[in-house]
Amino acid sequence: MALFPQTFIDDLKHHADIVVVIQDYVSLKKVGATYKGLCPFHGEKTPSFHVNRDKGFFHCFGCGVGGDVFKFLELHEKVGFQDAVKQLAQRFGLTVPELEQNDEQRASTAEREGLLNVHEAAATWFRAQLASQGGGRVRQQIANRGITAATSTALGLGFAPPARDALKQALLKQGFPQALLLRAGLLVQRDDGGVIDRFRNRLMIPICRDTGSVIAFGGRAVDADQQPKYLNSPETPIYSKGRTLYGLNLSKAAIRQGGMAVLVEGYFDFAQVYQAGFQAVVASCGTALTPAQAQQLRRFTNRVVLSFDPDAAGQGATAKSCEMLVSEGFDVNVAILPKGEDPDTYVRKHGHAGYRERLTTSRPYLEFLLDRAAGGHNLNTDDGRVKFLNEMLPVASRIPDMAVRDRFADRLAHKARITDEVVRTEIRRMATQRQTTVTVRELPNLGRVTKAEKGLIWLLLHEPESALAALETLEEDDFVGLTARSVLDLARKLNQDRGFSPAILLERLSTVDTQLVTAIASEPERHVTDADGCARILRRLRCEREHAALQQEIDRLQELGAADHGERIDALWARKLDLLRQIEELI
Ligand SMILES: [Zn+2]
């Protein structure tokens, strides 16, 4: 991606007072060293939205959002970083410089443009084939699926004829080079060297960016015995399956307006739901939703309804999507369909009114899970209650919002008829246990960040010198398993490149990490007295982790028979004593 020169960004940040910018949208009151107001990102009656003018960041203690002045505009105006920069520059009368691009970037910009053009041309050609005499059979198939001509046009459906290289010939004639067609995945090179069309004898479904540009195709088999049933474009510089939501180009306005999205699995589910008048729909296209797709959706809403076949519930792609969305902080509802139905078949049978009924009677996913799990166990027996809890606790521990998690814990306790304190403790225990096994922090929340991490992060923003010096004394292994590892790693790296400042740190962090950092930095008081103390705690935690692992190994060997493993056990003991000494010194 092209970048603005850092000097310009720094200059802009210097001019764009975060309090002035946010006051365009939120009325702020000065309270002590910071400014407070009602959060524009969630409904609230008492202000929990803080703005720190000196450090240039905002944070809401209610909903957790936070970041610098660019992030505020990105979230509030639902624009990308570049547009946020342009808006701010305009507001403060700065001239936006030309984007810096190196040769490679210029080449890839040209290539991406070429790929977009060739996809547009291919989509036009496929549509023409569908409209031609040769497309008659496929037009009939589309009609048989209950898709109207208007919907077919809206989706841009087309047809790839059963010829060896008809598309290739057509596009070469239009002047597109063969190398570009191969790169776009529209052609494939065979082992014998021949280059032919990838899509032959298929109903073609264009896949678009949310701006409407065609970036890939899905091709559905026309003949019953044709394999595979669905053939998709490969990943290209303009198309990544895991980052694309099918149909967002058609539905984004309706999603934003209605404040929710219906998520379905397949192209034809999408077509039916869309055609039935529910335009706020997107499709994941068969695979489980990725966090990147969730981010796409979050630009427009954080409420999602999924349609479930009751048999498929709790397993497969849909269930995985639900869990991911919940862990990303979405409100997820499920609309249960009759056994064996999907949105495609259901809407065709029951129409708009029937599907509407399913949507309006949809239930929160967590409640649905709870009832389903409760139904699967005999809660009158201790054994059944334990199994029920074991099934639900992992789900609970992945809920990012503490308030939602606690409410869920209460419901869980009520169902299992145990005290909620037991359930909450158990959930907390599972959350900390995961810290040692999960390397990529999937679901950060403040509760899991150790005091030492919090201390260092607070100091990184308010008194960076001491925090950076302390970080330099730590080793790679000291960070293993830490919730805030990516933040501390980045700070260390920036410092080593002599590029650290609190503002640059905030700029470079991921959205999730930014929220973590602004949450900690917004606290009025430091968490600890000194950075060295924090570093000592982190070193001690590492020793304790190693110590626990050693003890486990010793126990295991002793169980196998101390006589056979005496030497090994002695060596481990020596190491263990050494560690205990180190731990002692670090306390
Ligand atoms: Zn908020």
C-alpha cells in the first residue's frame, strides 16, 4: 500500500488537536487532566468516553473502543486510514502530499489495475454468453431455482460455455495479454503446455468488492455429474477469499441503514434472501467466517443474524462463524429453520413472510447454545451438570465483553444450579489457562493482562524512557504467552529502530491492541511504581512457567519408575533448584 510520508503524518497530528476534532461530534467536558463525554460509538447516559489531549488518544470504558485522532475518524466516518488523513488535512488546511510509491508498488498498482480491468471484461463476456442462444439451458436452470431475471441481473450472473478456450480468444482479441489472464486465474496452464479457460460449462457468479469492482468468480457446475460442483477463482493480488464477503456490494447500504446483517452460507441462499426483500444480507460462501471478514462487516454493523438448520447447529462452518463473531464482540442471533432446510429452500417454500417470521423470532446465539446444551444433559445428576458445564465454560471464557460474560455466567449457574461465584471463578481460570497455550492473542481483554504488562504499557505512553529501558533488559522468551506480547514486541522493535514515540506506537498497533493500550493508558494512575519492577515480574513469571514444566516432567518420570530414570531426574532437580534460586532473587 502506498504511504503518506511520516513527516506529513507527524505534522498533521501536531495540527489536528484531538479534542478539537472530537468536539465536532461529541460534547466534551474537562475533568482533571482529561476530557469526558458521551460515547458516540455506543448508547450511554453517563459519560465513559475519555479524550487525552496531551497524549493524543481517546478511549471509551463502556464499549472499549480507543485510538488516535485518525482512528476516531475511521470509526466515526467509517472511512479508511487514507481518507481519514485527507479529511483531517482538509479540516486543518494542510496540503496532502503525493503518495510515496517505490517501483515495486508502482508495478503492483499497474498490475492490480490490469487485473480489475480483465475481470470486468470477463464478467461482461460471461453475461453476454448467458444472454445468447447458447445460454438458454443455464437461463432455464436459473429460473428453475426461482431466481428472477431482475435478481440475475443484479447479481451479474453469466455463463462460461463448454468450449476449450472461448474466453481466452475473446479477451486476447480485446488486447489483454495472456500472462495477465493467467495471473487473474481466468486461464490455466495444462501439463502439456496448453493454456485453456479455467471455467468451462459453468454458471458464473461474479464476486465483488464492496465498491462493486469484480475481483473473482465462482463457477457452478451445469451438468449433474460435473465435478467439482463449485469452482472458484484462485487467490490473486486483488482477491483473498478470507477477506471477502459475498454480496456486500449490494447490501452494505441496507445493512448500515437497518443496523444488522443476515449472514448466509451460499450464493443461492444470498440470492433468495436478497430477492425476498431482505437486502441486508451477505454470504460467507461455505467456509467459516474469518476475523478479517468480520472486520469488513463491522464497518457497517455489529449485529448479525444467522439461519440455522437445527441438525447443523453446533457444528460445521456456521457454528464456527457464530463463535468467531461472538469472540469478536458481535451481537449474534440465530434463526432456526426446519430440519433439512437452508435459506434458499426455505424462502422458496415460504416466501418473504415466512422468512421474516424466522428472523423476528431469532434468538441470541449464546442463549440458543445454553438451551441446546442443557437439553443434551440430565441436569438432575451431578454427572450431567459437570458435563453441561464443561461444554459451556469454554464458550463463556471466549466472550470478550466482561459484562456479557458475567451475565452469561449467571445464566449458566442458574441452569446448573450452582452459585454464580463458582462459575465466574472457573471461567476466569480457563481464560488464564489459555494464555499459556494460545500464542496468537485471539481475544484480548483487560482482565487477562498481567499487572506487569499493564504497568509497562501505562509507562510506555506516559513515561516512555523508563519503560523502554526495562523492555531492553528482557529476552524474547520472557514475552511468551503474554496477552500484550504484540504491544510490547512492537514497542521494543520501534525503540531498536529509534522510531519510538507514544503517537507512533498508537498508529502502528492493530485495532484490537490499540483498544487494549488506550484502555490501560486512560487510567489516571500508573499501575506500578517502576518499570524495572515490571520487568522483574515478567522474568519471574517465565521462571515459574519453566519451573512448572520441570515439575511436571519430574512427576512423570517418577511415576515411570525412579530407578530407571534416576540420572535424568537428578539433572532436572538441579535445574529446578537453580530456577527456584532465581525466582527467589526476583521476588
Ligand atoms: Zn463507547
